[in-house]
Amino acid sequence: MSRNYTIAPGRIPPPRPLPEGRINVAVVLGHRGSVAADALAPFEVFARSAGFAVFTVAARRTPVALSGGLTIVADRTFDDAPPADVVVVPAVVDPEETAARHYISSRSGHGALVLSVCAGAKLAAASGVLRDRTATSFWDAIDGLADAYPDTRWVAGKRYVEDANIISTAGVTSGVVGALKVVERLAGRPEAARIGAEVAFPGWTPEGTTDIPAHGRRLSDLPYLLDVAFPYFQPRIGVRLGDGVGELDLAAVVEVYAGSSFAAHLVPVGDTSYITSRHGLTLFAHTAARVEREIRPGKDRRPGEFAFDPPLRDLAAHTDRATARVAAKFAEYPDDHLRLDGAAWPWRPTILAALTLTVAIAVGFAPG
């Protein structure tokens, strides 16, 4: 997993100016790495509204890692950022990071709304803002959170949970729905409905239910476990970065291939060493990397389709359908509408597992 949190060197551009007179939204970045989709997807939701000024914030303005091999530079530091009215908390590599915990706690104490996304609940809980609150998280993290933080009432089977100035979401793609709820609260239902229609999360409406399946570990999750245990001979795929790339489109590709499936080794590639995303984020790229093929985020997205649909179809076509379905589950994404074509099963890691078992048995029976 560590390869998905690598930091590429590069010249750091100056911080972009932020508009004044808007609702300030700070997306926290962990110093040792953050989950790309947890940070980038809500970022785009807020950036689509003229009522919000959204920026990333970290301990320092140095390159920090995002999952999927991405590298980003925060717009502001915890010390020089404008006062945030909303703080987005993604899953991070080190949820005990002191500077991030202090920032979240301080802004919450000043009345900011906190949006905890997926396993970002670990950082939010470590910051103390979930004490005596009701909250949710990624389905596979809830039991551990309940043991570590018994003073929070943890619930499963909810897309998001509201408790006063805290909104916590289920896994990964739920961050989009949680961000839309924040938009509705602070900018009104019509604005949330407009953005929701643009991003096209399946089945979402402002009036819709928050109930979702309460997932658990199943035998059908085996493709995920095989990819994690046997990463050898995985395809090396370039993720084409260019100025104007959509944050949500990019988040979908890296999450599907290197977060919810671990089915490939992703390499951000570009014509320049760094690019500016559609809404102003600075991301680094490799200008001379060897890859087997490239994916251009957003290129194959159809009208009225959510950003996760194209990479899930691509994963099924180039890997297998079982892996794609499990990736959707781990992203907590409703995929019933998707028609997937491709092999039925991930034979590469399965064959590697069988070979490993065969060798182990042979060694065990070898004469001493």
C-alpha cells in the first residue's frame, strides 16, 4: 500500500488567490498522505458553487502524497489559512498527526461545520470533535472505531449522519453526498440540487433516504484480498494529468484502481511537471514514465453519468468483473445500474496464490 503514497519532487508554485466574501471550506491534507477521493471529491462539489471558497490546507506548503501515487501541494497552511467555516476531514495515513488534530479541534471550537469523510472519522475522533456525538464511517472501520472511541455512538448503514455541526459519511463516494448536504445547509436546497444534478450521483436527491446497505466481509471480497496479497506483475497504468482535469474524475480513477481494488500500479503522467486542476489544485506528474497504457480521467464519462462509472467499466474490461464489483462495494458506490464486460475472475493473483501454495506444500514435504 505504501507505493500509493509516494511524493514526487517538483518546483512549488505560489499559492493561488482565494475569493473573499464566501463561505470558506478547508480540506485537510495529512502530512504523510491522504486518500485522494476523500479529499478531491468533496473539493469539487464545493468548488462548483460560487457561494464557497474551497482550499486545501496542511501543516506546510510542501508536496504531500495522495493515494494512487498522486502528489499535491496544499493551498494554505494551518497557520496562514483564512478562518474556515467548513472543515473537510479525509482519511489520512497518520490520524494522530498533532497539527491536523489541533486545527480541526480549533476550527470546530470556533463554530465551523466538520465534514468527516469515510475513515477520516479516525482523524476526526482523534481530534475530539466526535466525543458524545453520533457518527458513521467506512463500513470496515466502524467496529475498530467503536472499540477505540466508545464515547461516540457509531452507526452503520447510513450514507451520512448529522449531529449538530458534525456531518460524518460512510465510505469514499459518500463524501460527495455529505458535501451536497453541507451545500444544502449553508447555501440552500436549490444550489445543492443544481450541483447534485451536475455530478449525477446515482439515485441522489435532496429529499432522498440516507439508508444504505450495512456491508460486512464476505467471500465475494476475495478478489480484493488477492490483489492486496499478490501485487506482483500488476499492470503499470499511467493516469494522464493535464491542466483542467476534473478533481472528481481524477479521484474516481485512482480510487477504483489503487484504493478499492489495488488492481494496478498507477503513475501520474503529464507533459509538464505540475498541472492545475479544473478548480485550481496543484498536482505533480511524471514527464518520462514507462507505462503499459494510459487512462485520461473523465474522457469516457457519458452525459448524466457519475465519475466512478467509466473507471469501473474500464477495470472490468481490463481486469475482471468480480474485481470491479468489489471495488464498488469498498467505495460504497451503488453499481446496480452498471453493465460490466470482461473476464469473470481475477486470474493473475489467483494463479500466484496457487503457485505460492504449491511451493509451500512442496517445501513442507521436502526431505530434511
